[in-house]
Amino acid sequence: MPDYLSFINEILWGSVMIYLLFAAGLWFTVRSGFIQFSALPQLRINLKNSLSPQPGGLTSFQALCTSLAARLGSGNLAGVALAISAGGPGAIFWMWMTAIIGMATSFAECSLAQLYKEADKQGQFRGGPAWYMARGLGMRWMGVLFSLFLLVAYGLIFNTVQAHSVAHALRFAFDCPEIITGGMLAAFTLLVIVTGIKGVARLMQWMVPAMALLWLMTSLIICAWHAAQLPAVFSLIVKSAFGWREAAAGALGYTLSQALTAGFQRGMFSNEAGMGSTPNAAAAASCPPHPASQGLVQMIGVFVDTIIICTASAMIVLLAGPMDLPADTAGIQLLQQALINLTGGWGAGFVGFILILFAFSSIVVNYIYAENNLIFLHPDARRSRWVLRGGVVLMELLGSLLSLPMVWQLADIIMALMAIANLTAILLLSPVVTLIARDYLRQRKLGVQPVFDASRYPEIEEQLAPGAWDDLPRQ
């Protein structure tokens, strides 16, 4: 089975996904008017306005922190170490590229999620790829297919990845049995997910900034201690990205391929741009009054996740230098050993603590994404929600005991299937993305707060949920 999964993984990520992600990112960068650069002056304004509470959903800041909670999981720690192990230091460069290009893709999918959102029976806004596939494309079957992919990925597979990383990190640091770690993680997860999307969002708006700052400050302090090595580290990243260091050995193409594949694969797993997960959080925001504003806020999440947090992890691994560890060492243990080499014995426990925070927040929001798509499939899914909650808990317990290669391969395959479905949808809806971006930038140039007036676009207005864009706040 692992060989079979590896074969599928190699086909999907060795060619299909790299070209598709790169092409989609460039397409939306151009079609949106290089939005990740042209809208930089607006990011501060949108982030400031994102704190304003509005009835009918989450604030934009809560939606951002919720999506960041899903992004900031084991991929930012174990995933970065695995990327360096599989593709060399150059993989970090390609992770940065996925973030820069992915910001435009994230803008597209999150703006569409805001545009096609709808209120449930409790008045909470819901939306995501399944909704814009059904409303924007008129292809409910495609939305159903995507929802099933997401339910399997976020309700089951991805949670095993997070639980596996935590269990092995605590075994390495404290010799804690994996089943105990899995049981405690499952219990705390259940306590939080029963509070629903609003309860989770209120917790994440405080938890996510605190844990991200804690890890970032740790990395910055270590970088300051080893400041003399930083120029060499960044030079190594760039040279390894293009195989320049190995050119004399005749391994240019192979090394470039490894760095590119590992960087794109782990970069996407971390920042989730194009995968179709983040739009589920973006749609839950009741305000801003323009869908592009939420797209811009969510672009910040991609930058923070990959350019800041993943780089923080990468600096620790690379500054530690070569480590004499077995070839099958888990990614999180590579990071723990790196911090031990740099700071001493307490490093393993500290990484374990950070990973608990990252993985717990990620698992909780993974459930929220899965529940959101369960509601798309079956709006009155009360019993099904408890079945899903039971599945999440069970997979956390099993994930602490599953073998690492098989878990990551399953996660990669499901991620690729989700991304293919989502990227197909947003590429088909790219004229709508262009319209949204131009409408937003036009109003900004006029010096007014952008407000989406659906009546200006009758062909889009007839696709929107009734009341979703009525009575918008204006300044």
C-alpha cells in the first residue's frame, strides 16, 4: 500500500499539481492586476477594519485567525523539516514562491466565498468552494464532490497528521506514550468543537496571535545569537533552489526537481492557498461590505503562514547545521534535535509545547471546515455532526499510532484532489474575480470605502443568496 500511494503521489505532485498551482497563481496575479502588490497600501486599512463586529457572522479578524489556526499546524514545523530533508535548503525558496503566487490564488477563492455566501437558519453566514461551485457555476454536483473530499481530508486524514506529529514529539521530549497524548488531544478537541464556529473563532482570535508570536520570537532570538551565519544560510537557500551547489556533480536537474517538488508540496500543505479550505472561514465573516476586502485580509494569512512562520522554523533547522540522525527520523524530531543543538536539552520540550498549540488549533478548525461542508450536503445535519465529531476523535487516537509515511502520503493525495477541484472552479470563475478586484480598486481610487453593489452586475446578482448583500454598512 505505501508503494501504491507513493506512485499516485509522485504522479500528482511530480508534475500535475506543480504546473497547475503555478499556472493558476500566475493567472490570478495577472487577472487581478497584481493584487498582492497593488493592494499593499490597503492591507493595513482592511486589517484595522477587520476588528469591527457585525451581526450575522464573524468579524474579518476572527475569520483570519480561524483560517490561520488551520494553516499553523504541523506543516509549519514538521513539514518544513521534511521539506528540507526531502528537497534540501532550496525547498524553502520554493515555499516562498508558493506564498507569493498563492496570495493571488487565495484572494480569488476567498473573494468568491464571500460573494456567494448565504445565511443558515441561525443567521450565521456560510460558504466556500461548494457554494461557489453550486451558485456561481451552477454545478451542485461539483460542490458535492468537493465537500466529500474535504470531509475525508479535514474530518479524518489531516487530523491524523497533526495527532501523529504531536504524539511523536512528546514521546521524543518526555517519553510520553502515544495513546495518552492522542487521548488528551481528542478530549480537549471535543470540548471546544461542540461550541460551534463562533465559539471556536472567539478562542482563535486570542490563541493564534499568541502562539505565532511565541514561535516567531524564539526564532528571532536564535537568529540574533547566530547573526554571523545568516548571510550564508540565505545564500545556501537560493543556490540550492536552482541546484547551483550540485552542478559540478552533474545532479542539477534532479536536485532542482527535488527542491521544487518538496517546496511546492509542503508550501501548499502549510498555507493552503488554492486548496479550497480557507474560503470556508472567509465566507463566515459578515463584514466587510465588499468581497474583495475579505480576500485581501486572507492574503495576509498566506504571508504570515509561509513567509514568516515557516521561515522561522527553517532558520532553526538550517542554523543547527547537519544532524547525524537515521534516515527515517520524523520531521518534528528533526526540528526538536535542531533546537537542542542550538539551545540545549530544553529545546525538545519547547518544540513539543509549540506543536501542541499549533496542532490543537489546526484540528479544531479542521473540524469546523468539515462541519461547514457537512451542512452544505445536509443543512439539518444534527445527528451527522455528532458522527463527524466521533470520527474526528477516533482519527486523532489512531493518528497517534499510524506510520508517518503512509499518513503524509494520504494527506498529499487528498490535498491534490481537493486542489484540482477547487482550482478548476475558480479558474472557470476568473472573470468574476477580475470584476470583483476591479470594482474594489476603482472605489479605492475614488477615495471611498468599497461597497459591493450587486445591482451593478445583474448577471451576478441573480446567482447570489437572497439578502446576503443587502443593507451594507457605508461610510
